[in-house]
Amino acid sequence: MRTVKKIKCLSCNAEFVPRTFHEEEILYPNPRRNEILRYKDYFRDNKPFEVIVESWVTYCPSCRNIIKCVKEIAKLEKKYMSNSNKVELLYITKEFDKPCSVYSEYLDDISNELQMQINLYFKEINLNSWFDLYIRNEAQGGFVKDHFKFLVRFIAKVESYHESQFGIEKNKDMPIKINELKLPEELKENLNNLNNIRNDVVHHEYELKENDIEKIHDSYLNFVLYLMEKHITPQINEIRSETGYNFLELNDIKKEVNIYLKKVFYDKFRFDSKLFNKILISLDELFIK
Ligand SMILES: [Zn+2]
């Protein structure tokens, strides 16, 4: 992560990180021949000691004042020319970097840092095991599509997530555990429904219907997304304030995270276009509000 460096506007005193810099060559009009000249041609006879050749140009986001910083200067130097045995005046140029980093560079920094943190978190919650749960059951290629088995494994996985948060509590019923996870209301309700469906299949010979299967898939997806959102949003705020990158718009950072997560999901779920489309919509809802 780079140290934040801002520019101060001399017109309104605002301090800001520029959105962009463009390079502008200084050109000179020659009224006599109706043409535009570069400095070397313009100052052919009467040579000033120092000439600005090119500028970095940006603008102040508060007052829209145009701000220019030197990019390249040309300085006159005396040179002894051995072939003509004369001393000549030549322009030697010197270039300067842009005065500070621009917005998109800080955004890239924070995006890379977040990706690293997100990957660490994925390892910590063993996200691959959550993905495998679905992929093993749904992927084409010889696996039996056993939706009840998937449901049982999914509820067991939620239970083991509860254990990771609250410790092992064998005598606690599943609805209590679901309640303790403090999930969003709709997700909580759906998980309780699925738990009842599981019990109905086991104890009352209930057969899974098409809309039950849809519900299982949706709740599975929403739970995985919930795990991500719950962890990632505070991370964004933390990194933003720790690094002094507060000037970055929260929505811009979230868009970066959104793109990254879409890539992660694409790698795993592209075989299932129906689920993958739902993932795209849900991620937009979670991270671009
Ligand atoms: Zn200004």
C-alpha cells in the first residue's frame, strides 16, 4: 500500500487525490505563418534559459480549477563541439514523474489487499468445502443428483459453522442454533423451513418436491453469500481507515470486490448456468446497493 499524497488547490485550498493526469505539450503559435511550433522551433533565435516543454494536467474536484505541474523542462547548456571547435547552446531536457498517484492506483492497491484478505478468510472458513458440497451433488459427470443427501449435508454444514462460532453443543436443537447465528430474517426463516422438511422426510416419509429443491439451492446460495458479506464489509471499512484511503468511494471498492467474487464463483459454478445467474444477481444486490 502506498502512502497517501494529496494535491492542494491554490484557488480553493481543497486537498485531493486527482482522478487523472493528462500530459500536455506546450505549443507556441507562430502568427506569421499560421502554424503551431514546438519549443525548439519557436525559440530558434532568441533562446530563454529554461522552457517548460510538457505539463501534467489535472483539475480540482471542488472548484474545477485546472492545475498544471511540470512534466518536462528544457534547460540551456553550453557544449563544446569538438568537430566544429565551437561552443554551442543546446537544450537539455529533464522529466519529472507525476506529482502524486491517482485515484485508480489507490483503488487497485486496496482491491489487491482485499483479495488477499478475502482469500485468507476463504481458507479460514474452508469455503471450498462449501462449494464442494454443491458441486459434488450437482455437477454433471456421473454424480447422482440426490437432493435429500444435499439437504442433510447442508444442514450439517450450517451446524458445524455454528460450532465454529459457539463451540460444540450437542443437546441444542437446530432451530435454537439457527436463531443464535443472528442471520438475516429471510435466511433464518428459510433454514428453519428446510430443517422441518428434513425432519418430515426422515420421520413422515415426505417426498421432496420441485419447489423444495429450489428452496434448498437458494438457501444454500444465500448462506454462502451471507458468510462472505458478513466478513467482507467490515474488512473494507477497516482497511480503508487503517491505510488512510478514506477518500476512496465505498461503492467503488465494493464494485471491485464484486468483480473479484464473480470470478471466484465463475471458476466453481459456471457448469450450472441457472445457479450462476442467481449468484450474479445476488452479488450485485449485496455489493452494489
Ligand atoms: Zn479548488
